Amino acid sequence: MNFKIFAFLALAFFLAAVNPSLGKETNASRLRRGLPPLPPRSLFRNKGAIGWTASATTSSRPSSTPRPRFSSRSGRIQVLASNGSSLGFVGNSTPVISINFGGDPGQDLRIQIVSESAPFNIIVTNPNFPTPFYLGALASSNLSLEKLTTVALSNVDRARSKSRATASEKGFVQSAIWSIDLNTQELKARYVNPDGTKSPLFVVYNAHYNELHFVGNVDSDNLANPGFPGSAVKLYLSED
Ligand SMILES: *[C@@H]1O[C@H](CO)[C@@H](O)[C@H](O)[C@H]1NC(C)=O
Ligand SMILES: *[C@@H]1O[C@H](CO)[C@@H](O)[C@H](O)[C@H]1NC(C)=O
Ligand SMILES: *[C@@H]1O[C@H](CO)[C@@H](O)[C@H](O)[C@H]1NC(C)=O
């Protein structure tokens, strides 16, 4: 072999070995060198509403543009009746997601928004129940929302896909269903039908069962539960 080429390759290999920045940098290698870990890659892209279209702008943003720092949003979920009065906070209990009437904030569900753009996942950070810990939609079948009378608001596995329901032990789940209106802090959800169309999920509170669940249509829910009709409510992130 030509000695010059060999020497060059040997030098390049040596430099790559001693300088980790030429290879894949990890938090561990940074920490060994006394550097802080890399910042989280998740970033909110704008200060306005995180809408369904936010992710569409992701790839068009030049990578050299500095992005605003991700401020992870966390807190509790407040439930407001349609007349605007607070019914309380979502409690730390499953399988039924209910309102905590005990008055002890320690029994409230604490959540964190774990992604940068809608539709995002919400994870429960203080579960007093076994896994799974994502808060999402749980349907009994993979039909369209129109055909499903109700869809549970439940602790679910992180769904593999954002574009269709994932079959799980408990049923068909969608976890990346959420968006937030940063002006009002309202948490909104939507369902992806098998044909790819999206339908808003409305939250209903059934006081008889102390149960929160999703519906595609509040009237159809009440037809299904004539004895104990539910009422439309809204969910708001109450930040720490
Ligand atoms: C380094 O750690 C931060 C959290 O401290 C994490 O968000 C980031 O993704 C990590 N980077 C790598 C390359 O693992
Ligand atoms: C608002 O609605 C809730 C639930 O439906 C009800 O309990 C409450 O009395 C109402 N408050 C007012 C001021 O109408
Ligand atoms: C719906 O679920 C059934 C099994 O329960 C499966 O055979 C079918 O392919 C699923 N359809 C879609 C659109 O995922």
C-alpha cells in the first residue's frame, strides 16, 4: 500500500478516535468531558397557538435559525362546565378518568406535554396507577368516530402512529391527539378516523359515574345514556 495514503488514513482514524465531536456525540461523552448535556431537542416553534398545522412548518425552517427554547408545559387539568364554572381538577385515578372532589391537590393528576408540536402526547408524571402513563383516546374498535358512540379518555400506551389507531391490550388507542390554545390554555383533542380524516373529540362529564370521556357528538352520547346524561365540559391546562 502507498505509504502516504496509509499515513493519512491512520491520522484521520486517530483524530476521529480522540475527538468525539467527529463522531456521534452523546450526553455521556459530554459529561465525561465536563460539558453539560445537550439541551432537549423538543422546542415549541412559536408563541402562538400550537395548531394542527404547526408540524407542517417544521421542515421548511432552516436548521441554522435559532429556535426558541422549549418550555415544557406541565401542571394539572382543570375541568370547566359550559357556563364557565370550574368543576374541579382531573383526579389521579384510572381506569375511569374522573374529577377529584376530595379537595386535596395531591390527588390531582399531574401531566406534562412531551412534544414540540401538535398533535402531541401528554404523559402523566405522578401516576398512582400502573403503566401505561399516556393520556389519550381508547376506542373499543377501529371504526370512525361517527360510528363509535363514546371513546374513553384513558391512560394508554404511546401509540405507534399519529395517523391511525394502534391496537393495544386495552383496545384501539390514539395518544398523540392533543393541542393547546396558548392564549386560553384549553387542551383540545382530535381523533383520526380509519380513512385518515380527523374529527374533533368533545369531552363529556358524566356526574352519575364521575367519569370524563370523549364523544364525537354530545347528543349521541346522551341518547346512549338516557338515564344519566352527561354534559359538555372543557379541559384547561393549569400550569405550575
Ligand atoms: C441529552 O439529554 C437531554 C436531556 O438532559 C436530552 O433532551 C437530549 O436529547 C440528550 N441528547 C442526547 C444526544 O441523548
Ligand atoms: C354551571 O354549571 C354547573 C354544571 O352544569 C352547575 O353545577 C352550576 O350551578 C352552574 N353555575 C351557574 C352559575 O349557572
Ligand atoms: C381494524 O381492526 C381489524 C381487527 O380488529 C383489522 O383486521 C383491520 O385491518 C383494522 N382496520 C384498520 C383500518 O386498521
